[in-house]
Amino acid sequence: MKQISRTFLLAAIFVSLLIVSVAYHSDRRDTRIGAHAPALSFDSEPSEALSALKGKYVLLCFWSSTNAPSREAVNVYTSWLQRQTDTDIGMIAFNFDKSEPLFREIVKRDGLNQELQFRLSDERAARLMRDYHLAPGDYGTLLVAPDGRILAHNPSPDSIASIIKV
């Protein structure tokens, strides 16, 4: 009798782990290098900017004014891109600030290209953070190939140049 109970218990644990594992993996999107970046779909402003980037290498920047490394990175990438004249690379930056006026002021003070900067509403921000595995305050940048594959996480301008052969 004990043997049957033990077997049943082990089988139940195995089935539970299998169900949890399948559920966990089926909902997560892959943002590893070489994987295809999760789809970005918006019903307003970012849609136009995204459609202009089709067929190009793209830097996807995720930043917040309260996260110094991400804010610095968006400035570095913006400056680097302004110096690139013969490359097929674009950038779009998603901001997670709660305050629209703060976001606008930072974009203005830092001299960022306003057409490439988008502050996300709470709902959009939550969806993008989930899709791209971002934790609050833990932002970064992805280099995405024209075919949608992720080529690098937080690349330096020098490494971007070598990856895309600028």
C-alpha cells in the first residue's frame, strides 16, 4: 500500500512540474542573441517610426530618467547615430517614466531626437516589459537585424560598427 501511495505521489509531482514547465515556457518570449525579437505593435505614434525602420538594423533602447545607465546609453546611441551618414541603422527608444512632463524635459535637455522617443503608458509599458523581459529599473538596448534577429545586448558603438560592418 505504501509503495502505491509513494508511486502516486511521485507521479503527481512529476505531472505538476511538467504542467508548470510547459506553462512557463509557452508564455515567455525569447530575447537571447540569435532569437527573433518579440513583435512590437502599437496603434499610434510608434507605429509610424517602426514602419520607417523595416529592412534596417535597429537599436531598441529601453530607458528611464531615473535609471542613469539607460539614460546615458540612449544619449550615446543618439550621438553615435547622428555621426553615421552611410549606414542603414535606425533607433527607437521607449521610455518608462511615469511623468510625461519629466520625459519631455529630459528629451529636450539631452538633445534627443523627439521623433524617436516614446514614453509608454502604464499598460503599454507593462506589456513591453513583459515581452522583452525587462525588470523595473533594469533597462537596456538591443541591436536587431533587418530580419528581426537579436544580434547584441547593450552593444557599444564600436561593436555595432563591427557587427553590421559600418
